[in-house]
Amino acid sequence: MKTWFITGISRGLGKALAQAALSRGDTVVGTVREGVPDLVAGKGALHVLTVDLTDKAAIAPAVRDAFERTGRIDVLVNNAGYGLLGALEEATDAEFERLFAVNVFAPFAVIRAALPTLRRQGSGHILNITSIAGRAPAGSSGLYSATKSALEGLTQSLAQEIAPFGLKATAIAPGAFRTDFLSEHSIRRSQGGEQYAESVGTAVARLNAMAGSQIGDPDKAAAAILELVDAENPPLHLLLGSDALRRAREKLDTVIDEIDRWETVTRSTDHPVG
């Protein structure tokens, strides 16, 4: 049985993952911003911590509390986050700063607080929930995509840094899942005019129409994550959802094509050999 620390277990993928872990008898320490999550401990054990992830000073004590309650953490999941839709130009400083505080700086603070104890344990798996938007951004969520790209890059470097200590890291990039992510609970919208109606407006309308009918099943995503953490050789990157798979392959094809077309220019910047 494993012990989990999961941020954001009130709703969405975090809630589904916490319930899946509890149902098989694992121990879950989960954070919420407020209230009590609708979870059934069943064969497992649930500990709920109320933490405002925008409060940097609250994060390290919460991680320390999690270790003190359970003795160890086998799987650390940075799940809490939210989206911001709208044109880059139209986002305010406050929107930008809060988005990065929750989606990037909080996961970094959680990881930094946990690593000394994880290193002493000699085992542990850090899961950062990113997004396909971090690998194949769309023209309606530039700042959100930037936060998830940052988490992708952080995870890739982190995995190399912690490998000698017996620790692992995985960036999990979901596509669109049938949660309340597109509701006011989990999404913000920058206010703006009509100048981006053709690009951003069209994309946002498409997302709004998708709400409640997303292709992804959060319970199946949770089962996939359980399979990942139980694997002897888990991946560094994992896509969740056929839509994420399609977008990732389209992005890779575009990148490879562009690299090939500009290869001569790329090579022209080297010093001559010999």
C-alpha cells in the first residue's frame, strides 16, 4: 500500500485520484482550499489539510505535517491548478501573477519542501499534472500554457537530478476530461474587446461548447495513474486521453517538419570544423 500527498482533492482529477487510491486501501493526505472533500475513505486512510497554495509560507508546514502524520510519502502529486482563457495582451498583472503562483510556484515549493525527506527515504515518485496545453498550446490560453510548459520543463530536469537518490518524476499531460475544469470553479477569463474575436474568441467558444461533454473520463485517468506509480519503470512523460495523443503527434510532426526545412540555417551558425 502507498501513501500519497495530493494537492487539490476537492474536485476533478485530484478528487478522482484520491478516491481511487483510498478505494484500494492506500493512505491519502490531500489539500483543499476550503471545505471538506466528498470522499469515502473505505479501506484507506484520509487526512485533509486546508492550505491556500498562494500563501508561500503555508506550503512547507503542510508538507511537514503530511510526513508527520504518515511517516512517509510514496507518491507526491502536484495536481492543484486552474486555467486562464483569453488573449495574452488582455491579461492583467494580477491574473498573470496568481496563475503562476498556483500553477508553477506552489508545485515548486511543495517539491522543494518534500525533497530532503524523500532523499532520506531513498524512494518516492513525484507526479506533476501538467496539460496537453503545455506541449501543444492553443491560441486562447497562452499564460495557462506557459505555466504548464514550465512544469513540463521542471519535471524533466528534476527527474535527472533526483535519479541518483532512487526518486522518480513524471509529467502527466491530460487532454480534456469531463470534470468542472471549464466551470467558474477552475477557469478564469480575461476581459477583453473584439480585436481577438477571430482567433481567441473562436477557440474559447469551442471550449465553452465542450463543457460537460469532454471525451476524458477522470476515473479512468485515475486508474491509469495508479498503474503508472505501480510500474517498475514508469515513464517520464505520460499523455492521458486520445485528444491529447492527437494534439501531441500533430505538434511533433509540425516541429520535425520545421526543423527539417530550416536545418541549413540552423547548421550555418556553427564555427567551421577543423
